[in-house]
Amino acid sequence: MKQTNKHYVSEKENDKQRQTESGRGRQRARVSPPTSLREAGAKGKERGSAMAASPLPFLLRLRALTLALTVVAAAGKIPASRTPISRDLYHSSDSLLLEIKDLVARHSEKLSMDTIRASNKGYSAELFVVTFNHVKESVDNGSKVHVLLSFGQHGRELITSEVALRLLYVLTEKHKIAGVDLSSFEKMLENLVIKMVPMENLNGRKRVEAGELCDRRNGRGVDLNRNWSVDWGKKEKDYDPYEENPGFAPFSEPEAQIMRELARSFKPHIWVNIHSGMEALFMPYDHKNTTPNGASAHLMRSVLENLNRRHFQDSCLVGSGGGAVGYFAHGTTTDYMYDIGKVPMPFTFEIYGDETASNNDCFKMFNPVDKTTFDRVINKWCMAFLILFEEGLRNLRDAQLVSQGPLDNWVPIGGDIVEQSVARKIGRERRKLEGLDLGMQELRTYFRLFMLSTFLLMFMFCTRISSNRQRDSGNIFST
Ligand SMILES: [Zn+2]
């Protein structure tokens, strides 16, 4: 179905177009249509009065024609109308949160919720983290695969948080997606601990709900997917501060700090950053045009390709974010999760994009606006996550990154391991230097022994010569 090409209008490309055509912009787009019309009308009036004073009918007709053309030209500049948030389809952030809380209360044996707050330089943020852990005595908690999912990192991508909510229902209450029986996944789910952040950018989302439909940044204008430390702050030629403001330092934003701590403590094996703007399954890297080398990259690619084949009929774009989209993003979460967090399977999923939406019609560009598409997208991606979990679990076990059972086979992956490996590396370097030092000492000792033995040999040689001479001279005297 070549959805890949169809949706090959990346979020950023859309953003760029929006920026260049309407955005730098955006105020101009907002103001210009009525202004243009008003200007045309005013000019028309003036011309009308001038025409009435003109005695020449030909000139009158000419001016009328000019006026008509002016009005038509002005009308051509009117941007397409902006689609408002479909309140009948989409939850408000408050109602979404309430519904999640109700769900957690109803399924306390499987779900729990934490609220984490942080602040930095006068700006505060609050994140809600829902944990799914189906505790069974037959399954050792230590052998479970850890999955961390974040939705709504960009404020305007409301559809992602709706997927989060539906996925929670799928995990707990609804045993079918679009009529498909999910009982075959039940056993697999017992081997997972899933942590979900349904609205990573709650402050930014509230701005969108208040009417800033094109805003993707957090509550103080920072792009949370540019605030992480890998390749942070690098700016491409087409850098656009409205879209990609990385903040004043890596992890300057409380939302990013909370997510980093969550990843450090939870040590996920699978991380997915869920966005909208196009349809794609991305792996690292975002900041360069390559995927990582070696077995880990092979593992990630294999999981994504299986998911693409099994669920999307190979229609999704698969590859590195930087390579497949055609632009580089610096300081992204997924690159950090791979390079620093050592998460074996870090992904970015782009779940929906409408390339027919006009450049400043952001809600429509990033979110389905009719019920059929809304349900289709949600069902499709809920099922995609179940298949991802299944593929991830199998591949992680095959690669022996997680054990089949007992706790002592457990190989945790995460920040502590990074620190340990750094410590180990420093230790190795130190031992190397120590070895070098020892070698120098040995050399010195050998040199001294060599000099001593040479001296002894010389001494013996000289003694021998002198004794021979004495003997020889004695012989002379004796002969
Ligand atoms: Zn996004």
C-alpha cells in the first residue's frame, strides 16, 4: 500500500513548510487573511468613489475589472481553515488523567500509578507514570522484560496519548482489538513490566488545548526531544528555534530530568518514544545518517522488520531516524537511551500523519479528525505494541539479554552498568599504566645487571691479561 511514501512527509518537514510559508510566520498567517480582505475592501471603496467621479465608462469598467481581480487574488491568499480539536473524539488532559486513575483503581492487581514532580529555575513539571505488572507466582519478576513507553512528548500530538489510554484498556479490560481475540498474548504479558507515561509534556499539551494547536514544546518553549545530552545543542542550517529549542543546557527541563531518572531506575530493555506526523518505525540514530554497528543494531532491526512484516505488510518506513527522515535531530531521547542508557532496543514510532492537511492546520496534520480514522489508528497501534512486545521478548531471550527464568541469570541493562563499565575502563587504564611502570622498572634492573656483568667481565678480562703479562715477563726472566 506504500503508506511509506504516502506518509513520507516528516513531522519536521511539515514543520519547516509551516514555518516558511505561514509560520515565521504564523502570526502573519493568522493576521493576513482578514487584513488582506480588509485592504481589498478598503481599496475597492476608494476606487469605487474614484470610479463614480470618473466620466469615462471604459475607465470605469477597467477599474471594476481590476477591483474584481484584486478581490480574487486576496481570496487566493486565504489559508485553509484550521481544524479545531475534535472534542467528541479526544479527551482533555484532565479527563484522560481521570479515566486512567479510574482504570488503575479498578485493576490494582495489575496497574499502579506514580506522580513524579521536578522543577528547575522556576519551571515545574509533573509526570504520571502507570506501571503494568501482572504478578504471577509462576513468573519470576527478575526475569521479566522491562518496557518503557512515552506518549505525548510533543504537545500537539494528541493522538499518541489516546493510544496510551486504549493500550491500558487492552492490557486490563478489553480482550479484543477490532474483533481480534487477544488471548494468545496473555501468557506473553505475564513476562513483562510495562511503564507508561501517557502525557510526557502535560504543560505543553495544556497550551495546545488552550488554542496553540501548532505548539509542540513544553510549558516554557523547549522541545523535550532536543533536551537530552547526546549531540545536544548542535544546530543544522535550517534550525528553527520555534520548533527545536534545545533548552539552555542538556536536561535543563524537569520533564527530561524525570524521564532520565525513570530510565535509570527502571532499566528498560525496550524503549519507545511515540510521536505523530508520519508513519514510521525508527531506531537510532537521530543525529546522524547511520544505525549503530554490531549485534545490537541487528537485534533492533530484526524486531522492527518482523513487526513491519507481521503487522504493516512492510508498508512502514524502517531505519535510523536521521537516515530515513532526511534531517538530523540533535539531543533526542532515543539516541540517549541507546548511547548512554544502554537500552538494547530503543525506538521512535511515528503513528500517524496527514499529508493533505494545509501547512498551518496542525491539529489535522498530526491527528486523525474523523471517528473511523481515529479508531483505525488506535486499534492498529495497540496491536502493533502487542506484537512489538512479543518480538522483543523473543529476541531478547534468544540473544540472552534476559533470562528464561531464574534470577541469577538476570543481566540488567542500564545506567548502573554504564557506570560500572566506565569504572572498569578506568581500572583497566590504570592497570595498563601500572604495567608500563613495572616494565620500566624491570628494564632498569636488567640494564643494571647487564652493566654489572659487563663490568665484571671487563674486570676479569683485564685481570687475566695482567696476570698473563706478569707470567710472560716472569718467563722472560726465567729464560
Ligand atoms: Zn513529535
